[in-house]
Amino acid sequence: MSTTHERAMVLPLDGEAALFRWTGERLEQRAGVSVPRAAPWAASIEADLLCYAHKNKIHLLRGVFSGELAAPQVIAVPGKDYEFHSLALKGGVLFAGGRCGDEVVGWLDTESSAPAWRGLEVPKDVRRWGKSVDSFVLDGDRLIGLDDILLPKWWLVYDASDPRAARLIDFPSLAPHSTYEVFHHATLAHNVIATVSSSMNHGNARVHLALYERRTLAAIGSISALAGPLSARYSRAAREGARDFLHVDGHDELLVLCAGAEGAALLDLREIDTAPSAAAPDKADYARIAAEREAFAKGLESKLRWRRSEGNGAVRAYFCDGAHVAIAWQNAANQCWVELVEVRA
């Protein structure tokens, strides 16, 4: 059984990714478990389960934490051009999202003897070719998906209080930073949802770190920049002012951002004056709220506290708890290793 101090995470390690477990005292690699490096994943220490997706197949690995590893259970979704990009586990149900035609979001029961894929309701405008859900956030009984790529874009909000009967309850508009925007990661911390994404417009690739108000999903502020070599995969050329926003994770009031050669940055959300975020501000409040958010966005950069490693890039990081972060670093030869870092207030 897990404790409140235990956490599972998948981190890149050389050509693949490895499963790690934080015991509350140390970070342990789980022997004999490897995952494709870019595969979306979800894990439960209590259920002794690791799930990951590769193209149209979902893999369930049981016994990964007890050391009694069972043969992988592979669920292929046939008949359509499925490609899963995001996973989330709640109450024995695995939610999956991606580029899946009419079923950009669906689920399967990991506790069933024969788990079967079932699609979830999505709005009409999301049921069209090219649409994709690439990131999930679990906020209590809310499952929140982020609609990618094609405009217009939406938040997909589900009531997952009964995960086997999840239902769509809202789909507010999600304002894009630019065209062809892909959300790489999203996380919840304090009263904020944070995302990292990349976009493309007329051959100009950009990266974005954005914060949204947890309750209303209204935008608070963002940082955008030209995409660097890791983000702009079509080009290895360095460009002045280019950056790589690759991964973000949250714990309580803290965020950790991985930004390639810049390293990893810690952001304490208690230092931020998150502007009022009425779902539909009246005209009298609109200008004031817009000004406060603009001031916040301008001050966001100065609040990032960086940890760097000469000649190496931070590519992924997860909080073990409020005092420790596991950071995956990558060198020029694409070799990866994991560093455990103590967080100091």
C-alpha cells in the first residue's frame, strides 16, 4: 500500500524511460521495467500498476511496485487511426486522449478481466479530423482535457466523481497562443493549472509557459519565446532568444519547469498575485483585470529560480514531495540520467 509520501514517475534514461518510486526517503528505479521514451503514462502504487500508450495500443503492467511483474496486458484499439497522447488514472479507470477521430477521449476499466475501450462524449466541434487531446489534469472529481492543434480550441471538463460513468459537463473556449499549438504537459498546483506548449505559424515555431485559474480556467499569464533546438525538432540551429519549455509539474504551491539548456526552474505560486478571474467579467472590471494580468505576466520571468548543469539540458522533472524534485538531464549525445534535488524555500 502507498503512503502520502510515495510517488511514482517515469523519467527518460538513455534511449528509453524508466519507472521510479519515491519512498519518502529515497528514489528507487524499479528493475525490469522500461517504457518508450516519449510514451504517455499513468501509474498507481496502491494498485501496483503502470499504464503507458504507444500509438494505438495501451499497455497495462501489473506488479511493477511489488516486484511480482506479470506479463504485459496490451489493448489495441482497431479499425481507426488511433494515436494516444495522454493518460490519467482515477479509481481503477484509465482515461486516454489523443488523435482518435470522433473519440478523442475514452476510457477502460483496468480492474476488469477484459478491459475494453469506450469513447466519451465530446462537443461536435471536437469530433472532426485532426482534433486531438494531448494533456489531462485531474482536479478532484474533475477530469480536464486540453484540445489541441485545430482552431477553435476548447477545454473539455468531465465530472469523473464516478469514473466509470464520467460525463461531459462543460467545454469553455481555450484561447490559443498561436496556430497549430500542441500542449506537451499540464499540471495542477495551488489554484493554478500550468501548461507548456509549442506552436507553429508560417514556419515560426514558438514555445509557451501558461498559467490558468483553476476554477474558471481563465488565462492568468504566459511567457512565449522562439523555440530552441529541442522544441523545434526540424532544426538544430541556435537562434537568439530561443528557449525550450519541455515539461512542467506541480506540488502544492510549487511548479518546476524544464527548459532544456536553461535548466530547471522552480516557481513558488505563493509569490504571485493571481489576478481576479471572473468567468465573465463585466465591462467595468474588464480593463482592470486585463491590466493586472499583464503586470503579472511581465513579472513571471523574474520569479523563476533556476538550477543549471553546464552543457546539459533539463528535459523532465517531477516532484517527489514538497522538498524533493527528480530531474532528468540530457547531454549532447542524448544520454539521460536522473538527479534528486532538494527544494529549499
